[in-house]
Amino acid sequence: MTRKIPQSVIIATILTVVIIIAIYLLTSLPTGGESVKIQNASFTGGDKCASCHQRVTPDIVFQYATSTMSKAGVKCEDCHVVEEDNPMGYNHEGFRITSTPTPKQCSRCHVRETEEFEHSRHAGAAWMALKGWEGFSPEQKKLTESIPELTRGPNGIPTATRNALIDIEGPKVTPAACETCHSIGKPNADGSIGNCNKCHLRHEFSLSQVRKPEVCGQCHLGPDHPQEEIYHESAHGVMYATEGDKWNWDQKPGRLTVQDMPAPTCATCHMSGFEGQGSTHEVGTRLSKFLFAPVSKDRPNAVQNRRNMQEVCYNCHSKPFIKNVYDRADSVTSFVNEKVTEATEIINGLIKDGIITSEPFATQLSFDAFDLWHYYGRTAKFGAYMQGPDYVQWHGVYPMLNRLNKVKEEAKRLRAEKRSGIK
């Protein structure tokens, strides 16, 4: 006679099996990858920096421990410890340090890169465009004046082109707005100029990071210079978005090829040593026109600069194709120049005849004229060279022509009022 198993035993057996399976699943299945331990780095003062900052700012220590700097044997003190007379330094736990290393510290190892940066528009010229010569020492001013493509007056002397927006926005806005990006070229109290960390975000110092368009997009975006948005609209940007996770982002500098990156990013075209071409931190050496200006003229060395850029393009495209791209972009630039010049002549005529004041942003007309070139004209030109047709047309030329029509109509109205004696 078969003996019936008690129900309590059956339940207990089932529970035991369930528990065993649960333990197996929790301990044996993948968890998404092993956690990376912070590497032991060599610090001065008995690992004083590491032992303290692992508690206070563990994210920074983790970033640094996995960085190329750490692997190369660079210590915290190499970047943060400064001379006793350094005006940006302060005493901290037995060291004289700076919390914001400048190009002066970077140049200890990166001499060529620092010199190229100092002579680029990313350096003193960027700050001068916002603040004029404010904050420059005589030595820093002299260095900035030596930049060949700096904005210059009719006599060839560099002009302090302080942006008039500061006058109407003031210190309540500017530090959180324009100054955030333009500080890439801010003169420092230690005699250096600029901030390498604007692009090389601390503390990973990652090649793949600075090669991706999002880094440039911190500043090169928005209605007045939408390069990041244009890039993502272009075929290059589409390839990056759909295939970029397969690219070799960590290839050594100067060794990048089309096998590593089948399509370019901002850095590939403007800075990288791609297919044997030398890398550069002078961001103007592959640009042929001042596209950011109201009326775009050739940069110094424009012919050679254009060749420099086209040498990058030829790695993927034929010469007829590149010529066609440049011909169309030059045509758009010429068209924009004509319309901006027309608006400028209208405004200058009204000022000359005493109908409006020359004070910036004193009238709605001056706002419309500013929008015409600073937003729409710029956007059309950038879109043309970077192959973003929507930005050439609907974000660029169309609203530019709309603003020009407003300027014409308002000028006509103001002149009619002037003739009739209406104030």
C-alpha cells in the first residue's frame, strides 16, 4: 500500500527548490559588469591627496584613476601644485595648490598644443570679443595682438570689439550666459590665457570625449552659431548617430584613418591628425572665411587654409564633389553678405540723417538688424559649409529676408515721419 506524502512536506520541498533556484540566479547570472576599482596612484605626502579625496570627492578620484594621465604616471601635484608666488595658488594641507589649473600648468608637458591654442581664436580673441581689453596684462595683450586673424580696424590695429549686449544685459546675466563660453580665452592672473578644461573635461582627459561633437556643442549651438545642430542634420552626423558606437575613438593622436572613423566629427575636420595630416589646436588653420562676422571676408592665409580642410575631405570624397560643396557655400555666403550690407547701409543712412541714434539696441530697428546677421545670416552660412540645408533655408535665409523686409519698411516709415515733422 502506497503511503501518502504529507502536504507539509511537499510545500517545504517546493519552497526549498525555489530558494535554491533564487540563490543560483542571484549569484551566478551577469550583473552588468564588474565594478572598476580605483587604481592606486602615486601621490606626494603619503598618498594624502588620494586618501582624503576618496572620501570627499570620490568621483574625481575615480575619473582620474581610470584616465590616460594616471596611466602615464601624472600625479595630482603635477597639475595642481604651483609656485609660492603664483597669484592663483593657495595653501591647502601643506601644499601650495590651484583648484583651476591653467595652460601654464598644461604647458609643462603640452608645449606645442599650448602655443597653438594661445595663437588661436579660442584664446584671447574669444575673451576680447566679449569684454574688449578688460583684464589683459600688457604681456597678454601683446600675445593676443599677435594673432594674425584677430579683428582689426582699417589701420590694421586690433580692435577691442566688446559686445554691446553687455550694456543691456549687464552683470546680472552675462556671467551665466556669454561669459561661460567666451571664458575659454579669459586671461589668467598667472600670466597665461584660457582654460584647457573647457574642452578637456576633468578628470578623465579622454581622447574619445574630445573627439565627439557634444564637447564642441557646449558652446557651438543655439540660434547664433548652431554648428552642433547642423552637424547632426548632415550625413556626417547621421553616420555618427547610427554607427558611432562602432568607431575606434581611442586611436592614438596622428594615427586616425577612415577605418577608425568612417565619417568626421568636429574635431576630425578642424583639429585632428587625420590620415597623416598633422593635428592642431589652432582652430582657424582649416577655415577660409570669417563666417561669424556680419560680412564674411577671407581669413589670413585663406587659400592655404582651404587646402588644409580639403585634404581632410579628400579622404572620403572626390575633388569635383568637394569643389561643388564649396562653390555652393561660397555662393550662399556672397548672398548673405549682400543682404547684410544692404541692411547696414539703411541703418547707417538713418543714423547719418539724425533719424535714429547710433546707440546699440536703442530701437526695435537695431534689434531687427542685429538678428538679421547675428542669427539668420550666420546660420545660413554655417549650414552651407556644413551641409545642413534646413539651416540654410528655414533657419537662415528665409528669416533673414523677413528681417530685411522689416528693416526696409521701418526705415521707410521713419523717413516719412521725419519729412512730416512727426516725432
